[in-house]
Amino acid sequence: MPSLENITDDLDVWLYQQFGATATFLIESVLIALLAIGLFSILGLVLIMMERKVSAYMQVRLGPNRVGPKGMFQTVADTLKLIVKEGMTPDGADKFLFNLAPFIVMIIAMVILAPLAFSKGFQIWDINIGVLFITAVSSVSVIGILMAGWASNNKYSLLGAMRSGAQIVSYELSAGLSVIAIVVLTGSLRMSDIVASQENGWWLFKGHIPVLIAFVIFIIAITAETNRAPFDLAEAESELTAGFHTEYSGMKFALFFLAEYVNIFIVCAVGATLFLGGWMPLHFGTNTQFNHVMDYIPGIVWFMGKTFFLIFVIMWFRWTFPRLRIDQLLNLEWKYLLPISLFNLLLVTLMAIMGWHF
Amino acid sequence: MYRETEILQEAVAGDLIINVGPQHPSTHGVLHLVITLNGETIKKVEPHLGYIHRSIEKMCESLTFRQFIYVTSKMDYLSSHINNHGCSLCVEKGLQIEVPERAQVIRVLMDELTRLASHQLWWGALGMDVGALTPFFHAFRERELINDIFEETCGTRLTMNYMVPGGVMADLHPNFQRRVHEFIKQFKQKFDEYDELLTDNIIFKNRMQGVGVLSAADAVSYGCTGPVARASGVSSDIRKLYPYEIYNKLQFDEVIETAGDCYSRYMVRMKEMRQSLSIIEQLIDQIPEGEYQAKTKAVLKLPKGEYYSRVETARGEFGVYIVSEGGTTPYRIKFRSPGFSNLSALDHMARGGKIGDLVAIMGSLDLVIPDIDR
């Protein structure tokens, strides 16, 4: 199977021979940081473009088509505009927290990238509690949003931040519980183990009903966690103008905007890893010929394909559904999703103990 | 402007006072709402008007009976045909002008097309208010066809100034019938799509049902008309109650719902679109031949007296009250705009709801601010 494993291993060995252990660690850290920043900027450009094209397609219009071929450089032009814009700080704002908030949101989005397995052996940090790490770190992002809303000294921002706080903290629960369903079946929190457990079939397609339920709950919960419509109450432009980032402009606004898309990518990547087999190719039972052809597609393509499919689904939600009201949003979580996912977890545990899974 | 102290007095500790508007995405114009909140719950809504006041009524006093009609297009810009129609009716009433049948049919056709276009825009804007952005574009796709039809016949797309005392300004464009047929065909196909996008959507239903309930008694006491009153079970269709032009010869139903919440206001307008479509279908192939404008004097002078006429716009009853001293210009003029009365019920409906409810209620009221603030 063509994979990126050998490239990274060869590079590691070569660096070790040339420079010794400490220097290798430093060089690799810098390389990873550069790669992560590069990935983020490309993701920002690609995902914003994708969102605009998807929405245009759904809204019977063309979307950006002027800057560059098929409007591909529209996002670049927009980013350039945001960079040269003045980054305003309102008079009544808490200047330190106001300026810190977008970076916190962004940094947290970057940190979650660490345990993601892009391809076989192509992973920054194969930590043995990978899933727990992702769940734990992603709940910190609410602090950045609360900080932005509170420090702006704007009532709309405050309302948006309060909504966001209530929402993210609530939906963390069912997202976490649905993730645990897979962890129980796999018996490991390590990302690479979870991917490896799906070699004979993705969890979603293995036919376990609790996994299907967990998948649906996971998709709903991550949509809410990333503040996307129909759960975009933190921004809710028709109610709170722009919610927690009402007062932000220029690059600081761009960081929030970028963090939103990076977060979408990351949660979708987690979803693809847990439920859709990560970088594992699609296999159909004993159909060896078909399986062989599928094996020739590199793992990174599989991983990105699955992730982008989930991203498309989330975009599809945004451009189709109306927004929920705040009390309905919390009702949905506490009265429906949380009990269902708790019961589901019980079911999965029973299944795992009795050995009813395969 | 408002007296700030007055508002602050009523607030207690813990209340949040927010200015929604005059520049805000959901007020659809320069409406300014001062809302008092307790957390997310609305305690009070106070609309402040005057940001787009152009004193149209005073302006009309210095314009002749032919000229003042053109100003009224700018009041409710989504139903300029119907505004012009109401004013023309009032002048015709005073001068006892007999409008030719062809002109009457053209007027009714234009009114119903306007109603459709207005409801389409409302549908899209309501979708935006509750957070669905896609309906707006779908609604505009069909509304554009109506605007094209208007443009061909009237020369403009928004402020048509097409109806004049005695009939209409110009004859229909030769393409009119064909293009209306095309529009009907496309709209009928796409109307089911509208239902799929919003009407049957579970989130949309939850957002609208039981929200902003207005009882029939309250609707009457606030002077609500149009779809807002009809959603509360109050019969208020001027086309049925005081038929003008050829409305009494047409087959159509007055749509009445009884729940009085946002969803019934929504359903009233959705069903009204089908009724308007049926009116257009009844008339489009039977436009009688003849004059499109009655012979009138060059200078119109209304006899001394008071005149009132009313028409049904997409938002409710539009009344024109003219006091004439026998001159060439009105002595006093007063318009009864539907939006103003409907807006006055906003506070009553929004109290106790959430911020999201306020936006949904405003969307379901279908406010056009230049109509409220003349």
C-alpha cells in the first residue's frame, strides 16, 4: 500500500544519523509547526472556498467567479484585505483579554491536530490517550469564546458568549459519550489502534446499531460544538449581529473565522477516524479484486476524502436548516441526546462484555 | 428620539437593555427597538420610529391629485402598485370617474402579482430571520420574474407609478400574457420546494408554533389587519368585505387561521399566495379589449368634502383619507398604513419570549419600515 509511513521514518532516521537526538527533536518540531501552519492556511483557503461554492450551488447562484480561474483566489484576496485592515480595539474593552482571545481559539484548534492520524505512520503524536486528549482540549476553546464575548464590552457579544458557553459545555457531553462508544468497542484510546481496528470494515458499516446511533449523535454534537448552523446561536447574525466576535475586525476577526473552519476540519477528521476508518481503504468482504484496487489509493486520500465528505454534510446542514432557539437547543441536548447516548453507551458496553461484536 | 431616563427607570437590577437597530440585520430597515432583557427572556420591547420619516403626507398637500400618487410608491415599496391603486380609487371616488373594465382587470392583475412578489420576499426574509439563508435566494428567483413582467409594462421594477386616476398609465406590453403564463408555470413547480424548505421543517415549526400568540380580541384592539389579523381568526380581507374593482366577480377564498401564532401567520401568507395565483389564472386569459384609461380632465379638482378608500395590500388594510377644499391639491391627506398597527402589537406578542422569538415575530409581521414611517 503506498503510504507516507516510509517517508517520515526515513527522514527521522536520516536526521538522527546526521545531527543526534536533541537536534532531531528540535528540527522535527519546527518542521511539524511549519507543516501545521501550512496545513491551516491551505485549509482556511480551501474550506472557505468550498463553503462559498457549496452555498452558491444550493442557493441557485454562481458564487465567487471573478478573482483567478473560477474565483479560486477570492479567499486569498479576502484574507489580504483582512490583513491590511486596521485591527480595532474598542474603547471600553479589556484590551489584554480582547487581543488574547482570538489566539487562544486558534492555538487550541492547532493543538487538537496533534493526535490525528493522516495516514499510516503520518501522525504528529501517537499519544496513548489520543481520543481523550482531543475531547479534553477541544472543550477549552469555549474559554476563548467567553473571553472574546466578555472582553468586548458589548451586550451582543456577551449574549453570544453566554449562549456559546452553555451550548459547547452541553454538547461536549454527548459528543464525548458517542466517542466512548467506539473506544469501548476498540478497547483503546490510541488513534492508531482505533484505525487499525477497522481494517476489516469501518465501524459505521459493521452493522452495529449502537454505533449508528453514536454516529448520528456525534454528527449533531460536533455541529453544535463548532457553532455551525442550525446551532450557530453564538453568532446568530439575525439576532445578535455577529455574536461573540461583533467587535472584532481585521486579522483578529480572520483568526476567529479561520479557527471555525479548522475546528470543522478537526472534528470531521475525528469523526472520519472513529466511524469511517480513518485512512483505511474501503473493502468489500471477500471481493479481493475490488479490495486490491482500493488498496492502491493512498491512505491520505482516503482520510481527506472521508473528512471532506463529513465537512460537506455539515455545510449541507448549514445551508438547509433554520436556526434553533436557545431553549430548544438545550432541551435537545439534555432531554434527548444525552439520555439516548447514555443508554447507547450502556448497550455498547453490554455488547463489548458479552462479546457480541466483531 | 426617546427619553432615555424613562426607559432606565423601569429597568431593575440585572436587566439588560439592548438597542436593536436602527442598523441591525433582522429589522429589515431602520427600525429601532429598545428591548429590556432578563437573561435571554424579553421583558419589554419598545419600537422607536422616525429614522426614515419623509413626511409624505405633508408633501402630498402641495402636490396635485395626479402628482401625489407618485410619492406613495415610496411608502410601502413592496406594494407600490397597491398603494397607487388605493390613491387612484380615492380620487376616482371624489370625481366619480368610471374606470374602463380593461383597466380594472389590469389593476387587479398587477395587484395580485405585487402581492405574490411581496409575499415571496417576506418568505425569504422570514427564512433569514430564523436562520435559514437559502430560502431567500429561492424566493428571489421567482420574484425576479414578476419584476421583469413589471419592468416590461411599467418601465420600472420597484416603484411603478403605473396606476393613475381613471385607469392605468399605459397599455399592457404585448408579451405580458405570455410571460405571466411562464411565471405561473415556474412558480407552481417551485412552490412545493418552498414547502419542503420551510413549511414542513421540524426546526422551523418549533420556532414558529406557539410563538407570539395574538388573540382575536387583541388583534382587533391593536387594529391589526391583513394576514396578521386573519391568522388570529379575524376576517379582515378588504377584497371580500368592501370589494373594489372586479374582486366581487372573482372566485377566491379569504384565508383564515385561528391559532394566532407565528406559524398561522406564515400559513395564511402561504395559502394567500395560492389564492393570488388562482386569481391571476382566472383573469390572465380574459383581459377584455377596450380603453385602458378613462377620459379625464387635464386638471383634476376634487369637490369639497372628505373621501376615504381602502385596499388590501400584502400587509393589510391600506386606507387613503383625503380632505379636499375644492382645489387642485388635497387640503389634508392621511394614509392608514397596515404596518404601523401591526408593529404596535409587537410588544404584546414578544413579552416573555426569547430573543430568537422576537426575530421570528418580527419576520412573521412582515414589517416594511418606510410604510410605518411615512
